[in-house]
Amino acid sequence: MLKLHDLRPAPGSHKAKKRVGRGEGSKGKTAGRGTKGSKARYQVPIGFEGGQMPLHRRLPKLKGFSNAPFKTTYQVVNTGRLAELYPAGGDVTPDGLAANGAVRRGELVKVLGNGELAVALRVSAHAVSASARQKIEAAGGTVTLLG
């Protein structure tokens, strides 16, 4: 009967592990790694991309000035959405819009003129497009800009 401790691999199929990267004493001067190239090194540098121009050299350096950090961004609400949220008319404020889930609380609000408006609204917002102002005033409402 064959037992587990009697099992052996086929002759020639199993070789001893080559001990690489341990200097001249184990396998000769290149330690079994050949000469040069990334496989002969201990490790490649951080950010090495295989010979391609690395990212830190492709990106522009600190030149010039950008206004991007000072850009004003608004939460946008269309007049069609105002008509859905306030079907009976009334006061539209950034806090009221945030309570209804139309914008995030504490952010600047801009009203745009996409959609129809049939009820009179008293809109208070940080910015209003010309078409939105025209539609709100045509429906009998008023527009107030906040500081």
C-alpha cells in the first residue's frame, strides 16, 4: 500500500532553489542575476516607469500664477426645478432650497433659466442668469441678489 511519506517527485523534476543576490560567496560575482538591467539591481527607484519619461518630469514646474484656487463655484438650480419645489409660489431662499434637497447647505446658489415657470416667486440667490430673471419676472415674481 502507498503511503504519503513514501511519495517522492519524479526524478529530475525538482531542483534546489538558486540562492541569488547574496554576493560572491554563493554563486559567483553576479550572484546568478546576470549583468546590469533592472533584474540585476536590488530594487528600481521609486517612480521608475520602465524608461518612459517619469511623471515628475512630465508635469510642468512652478511657473506663473493660476486663479483656479480662487474660482467661485455655485450650486445650480433651474427655474423648472423651482416650479416643482414651490408649486404654490412663495419665498425661495438658499436655506429653503437646502431644506428641500435642491442644493447643499452653506454654498453659493445660482438660478438658471432652464424650464418653465408659471407661479410668482420671490427669489433670493447669490447669482441669477438673465433668462432666469426674465422668466421669474414674467411670472410676476421678484429677484433679490444676496451679498
